[in-house]
Amino acid sequence: MEKLYASGKARAIGVSNFACKKMDDLLAVARVPPAVNQVECHPIWQQDKLRKLCQSRGVHLSVSLICHL
């Protein structure tokens, strides 16, 4: 993905469902940090730690809300 980004074929890199540990591991080695992490979030599972990590590292957190009826 970083090669595609460097060549101009991709405007950004994104990840999905990366928890804090996986995000920390990626940010430790990535030359190009992800622009976004798409995760599930709802009132019962707010993922505060992940939200704070992404905010501090400049990674946008895109949330998909799932309602279980």
C-alpha cells in the first residue's frame, strides 16, 4: 500500500477493525500512517482507548454503528 501511495495511485491508506495493539504495531513501522481506521462502535462498546489513540496520532476514526434489535 505504501508503494501505491508513493506512486500516486492511492490518495490515502486506510485500515479496518484495528484495535489499539494492532494500531500501535502498525504505527511503529509504517512510513505512511493510515489516514483512517474504520471500526464498530455503539453505546455499549465505545472504544474510548482506541479513539484517544487515533486522535493523538492523527488517524481519523470512522465509526459504523450497528444496532441490534
